[in-house]
Amino acid sequence: MIGQDSEDEAEAKPIVRRYNSMSELMIERNPEPYNAEPVPGALIERFLTPQNLFYVRSHGPVPDLPADHRIEVGGISVGECSISIAELKARFPVRTVTAVLQCAGNRRTDLQQVGKTSGDPWDIGAIGNAEWTGVRLADLLDAVGASDASNLFVCFTGADEVDVEGEVAPFGVSIAMTKARAPDVLLAWAMNGEPLASEHGAPLRLVVPGYAGVRSAKWLTRIEVKDTPSEAPIQAHDYKLFPADVTSETADWTQGLTINAMPLNAAICSPGSGESLPAGKVRIEGYAVAYERDVSRVEVSLNGGRDWRQADFSDDPDGQWSWQRWSLDAELPKGRQHLVVRAFDDAGQGQPELPDTMWNFAGYLCTAWHHVHVLVE
């Protein structure tokens, strides 16, 4: 049962290290707060990304919450109460959803080749595909009598503290009530059948399929229904998209486009850029993701985008939120070779050719064709 009323970036040089459950295949992008992504080739070895190879995006020190931690619930037309994970499991149907989470800054390094941006220098690994187990957020909202009015928002507070431009506050984000009530939005305690690791939000996190990873708040402490979006710095003054002529100094944060739904994207994970290969047959592999749409086709160019071949899909995912892994077997001659990938969704929409067309000062949402240069010997 629900409980009684409660009273109570500078760019870092990439290095590889072990962090808690993280493997030696993780590339550190920032030591404090710790941010890391997997080596590209390891990222797509499996359809489900293991926890120890799932990217870590931390905005502050990782909290250490007890397993019996209680989450406060309140807001408009909701009486103040609290609930534990054990009570969530006992009261509501348990659901498992397979979904990609992706940082809005994934592939920021491509935008940094156009011009300097803020934020950690993510390559193509700030993304992962996992099975998330928990209960529907909608079930909890119904249980506490929350309205389903479309003009409301559900706000989430985490136990981590965040510094945004010198303003230190608890992590806080929000999503519209309509998205919050979608059947696949979960309060999750497990990932790929295992309890969440501390760096991935233990004991309880939000999972919002199809949205930027920042909306999937970790280390939940409070859920609140409001008639405005969260006023926390992460929501109000970060993760917004601006035109190329806007800088961090001139940005009017009330005018930026809040990054929620994520766009079509694709990347080459193997071979890696700068890799040396023997001449002859090579398997080119990567991922593509379109979220609510299907990835209809992935094309690979072996000559910098002049000619294209269609890749084969490696998986047949049952669900709308997963990625599609793909592969193409090709013969590469000796010399420096320029590989490119692009994807199309089932509406025929493709990716823009150049990162120049989407540069923004924060380095968000790079979805341009992905290029890899290799030396064949």
C-alpha cells in the first residue's frame, strides 16, 4: 500500500578505467562527475546492452540509497504520500519493456569538428538498448488520483545534486502528462533481469522510451504533478536546442526547444575510425534507431558517399523502442577507405548529410551521416 504522509564542462582526455561494475571496455569522458561510454565494437556485440557496457551519464556524484528507500508523491489533486519499491511490486502489475536510452549529446564529437561546443565529448556510444522491468508510471498516477488533463506535467526529482552554470540544485526534470501515461513509461528497478547498478539509478529510476536519456531520471526521490514544467535547472536551463547563431551567452532559455523525442540516427561501430585492417573481406556493423517509427533501410557507402549498398538487419526486435543492429560484408582494397552510413525510417525520412547543418553550441542531436576512415593494408 501507499504509505502515510511524508514529513520527512571542460572536455576530458578519453581514458579507460574501471568504475564500480564498469568494464575495461568503457571510455571515460569525464572523471567527475563520472561519464563514460563503451568502446564502439563492444557496444553492438549483443542486442541487449549489458549494464557494465551501458553508457553512464552522471550530472553529479552518484547517490547511495537504501533498498527500502521511499519515493514521495504529491502535487495537484494528489495527497502527499510515499511509496517503497516493495509496495510498488506488491500493488501494481510488473511490466518489462525493451527500449533504447540515448543521451542528447551522443555523437557530439562530430559537431565539435564543425565548431567548439559545450559538454562532454561523446562519440557514438552514449546509447544502449536494454530490458527495463518495473511498473507503469500511469498505474501509480491512477492510484494517487492524479488527473489525466493534457495541460499537466509530471515532475521528477533525483537524489543527485547538479551544478548548472553555477546553480546547484537537486536533479529535476519533467514530462507532459500525456507522455507520462503512455503504457511503456516505467518506474524501473531492474535492467536485463538484474537489479539496477548504482550508476544506472538504483534502487529506482524512471524510463521514458523514445525520449532523451535526461528525462529518464535516476535515483528517484519525488514525483509531483504540476501545471508547469519542472523549474529545476536541468529542465529550465539545459537540454534545449537553439539555432546556430545563438551562443551560451545570448541564449534565452525560455525560447529554446526542449529536447524530448529523439530523432532517427545510425552509426558505424565496427570497424572503428582510424583502425588498420587487412585487405579483403570485412564486416561493417553498427546500429540504427527510429523509436516510434521503424528503421526501414540502412545504407552503407564504401567510397565516402558516392555509391551506396543496403545493409542487412541483425535483429527482428519485437517492440517500437529498440534499436536495429545491421551489418554489411564488403571487399575493401588497400589504401585509405572512407565508410559512411545513413538510415531511413518507414516514412521515408533520412538523415542529413552534414553535421554543419545542425551545429549548435551545446552539441545536441547530431544525426548526420556517420563517417569512419580506415587504413587497409
